[in-house]
Amino acid sequence: MKKYLKPISLSLIIAFGFASCDTDDEAFDNELVDLGGYATLSDNSISRLDRNADLNIKLFTAEGLSVESVEILQDGSVIGSATVSGETATFNSSILGDFTFTDEDGAIQETGEYPITIQSMYSNGNMTNDPFTIEVNKAISLGEDNPSVTTMDSLSSVELTYEVSTFSAGIDEVTLEFKKNNDGTYADSDMDLSTDEGTVELSETNYEDLGLGVNDTLYYRFTAASGDLTDVVSSHVAITTKDFQNSNSVTLSKDLNMNQLNLQTGVISADGTENADIKFMEPTGFEVISDSEVSFVKADNDFDLEDADVLSARAAFENGNEITSATSLVDGDLFIYKDTREIEDEDGNIETQDFYGVMEIGNVNSVNGNVVSFDIEYSDGF
């Protein structure tokens, strides 16, 4: 479990000089010397779970003087006394309040600040009032790289990271819960988690029990428990469509100068040109060129073209019967295809990827009953 640092303020650095110097030194002939000393809060940052933490105050006095008592004030009223021991005083965070805060609009906040005043009484009868602020933070937080959106094919590899930080409170356990959509009910993930920090890959959990699909949202929350106290942090991952990356509109013709199509580039070429995938097939269709890595299936009537994406195209292709040609084309004919391509990744390496797409036929043009051209609109991605 990570602990908050206990920063030493500039006043503390100055204070060491004050504590070690003779009060006759003109450099320290100021109000503090006249009063007899001052105090500085050493521990000024705690977590929501540190409801019973001992916080330290460093005391500085002029030579020959001592601190008789230290009291902690909020809004001018004493809320507790600190225990003085030599040059240190200690008080418990339980005196601060209920650890709830409000913003400018009066809304309840989980974190915030407690302005306090350390009132010190010295053996010379004088008193000082030193103002400080105690910051209250979350005990558990999410990683900055936790994703907010993903696709179904990437959902299992989503990683959720968290970190636990307290001042002194011990953490008994950290739990992770899931629910499907906002109106769902949280259920435990069955994960045994570190009480310090960790990364959870969804494939390691029981998230599949939720039956998530495209346009659903996976809500999750981590809870850190310390005795009867808990701190919770939550977020969600929206499951979106995997959009097509490439789209083209072309016309395939009976004309031998424009009867071939390269699906990757969208280039129409002349008969016999290399690197084409399909060609016009007389009298009324298209066929896959022999050395192409493309194959098709005829889409079912219930295929949803409007909401189609890479994953729905892949599913339709895998459930269909592969063909290498189609004939008797009419406007609105719809085909699903798979095209295996070599592409360059971000590092300049060449890799092989299966692209899945949809292809719709339109404007089938005939002359004297013979088809001479038709339009193709298609989109694909991986």
C-alpha cells in the first residue's frame, strides 16, 4: 500500500534555524521570537479511510521555553487537544469531522480540505495560532489509461488498473464488481486482488456472465475496505461498433479497359492488370480473379446493412456459404466478403490481416438486354 509523503514546508526549514539560534540574534527579532515559538503541521495529507490516524505537529520554541499545551481549532472553536512530547505534538484525525465535504453549489463531495488552526501555549504565558490545511483524498483511484470505449472483439483484453494509497490505514481487501448497463445490478468479479495496486484483464474475470453486446456498457467499481470503512471508485467501458475503415464507390464495366477492381485501393483497371481482386463476368455478374485473396458470401435478407460493421460482417461471412462469382445481379444485391491483405503496422512491419466488408450492387445498366455495367458501393475494415 502506497503511503502519502509527509512534505516539509518552507516554514519548517526556516524553523530549524529558529530553533537552533539564540533569541538575541537580530535576524530572529520578530513577533515569533517575542511570543516564544510556533508550530508546523508535519502530516497534512490523508485518505478517506484515515479516520483514526495520528497526525504529527512539529514544535519550535525559543531557548529556555517549552510548549505547555496544543489545541486544534476549526472555525475558531476547539475541536481537540494534541498530546505534547518534547518537540512534537500528536492529535488524532477522528476529531476532524465526518469526512464529507460540499462544493460551491452545496453538493456532497468525497474529498476536500479541513482548515485548522494549531493553538500553542508556551511556558512564558504567550500563545500562537498557526493556520494549516489537511487534505483528504481518495484511498483508491483508477489508472489514467483505463479505456472508456472498446469493441466486442477487444473487450476480453481490456485492462483495468487501480491504486490504493492511505496515510496509515491498513487495507483488508479490494474487490471488483461488474454490471451490465446503468440499470443492471452489480455482481462480484470473483477476483482475488492486491490491496496495494493491480491490473485486471477482463479475460481473467467472469464478465462474460453478463452477456454483453454491441451498444451495451460495462460498468465496474473497485472497493477498498479498511475495517468497517470503505472507499469506492467506479467507471465504465462502452462497447461500440467496430467501424469500417475503408469505403469506395466504383463502376465495374463490360469494357475491357475498366472491368477489374482492386478492393483495397478502389482502383478500376483494364483486363489482365495485376493486383486486381474481381472482374466483370459476362453476361451479368462478377468473379474473383484467380490469384486474389478475396471470397464472398451472399448476404441473408435479415442482414442489417444500416448498422453493419466489421464484426457483423465477419459473423455473416463465417455463417455463410463462400462463393467466388455471382451472376444475374440486380439493384440492391448485397454481398459480404473477406479479403486477406498485407499491410504496414505503426512500426513499419508488414503483417497479414483479414479485412471484412460489405458490397452492395446498384444501377445495373443494360443495353439491348445485356448488362454493360453496374455500380458497387463497398466498405471494409479489420
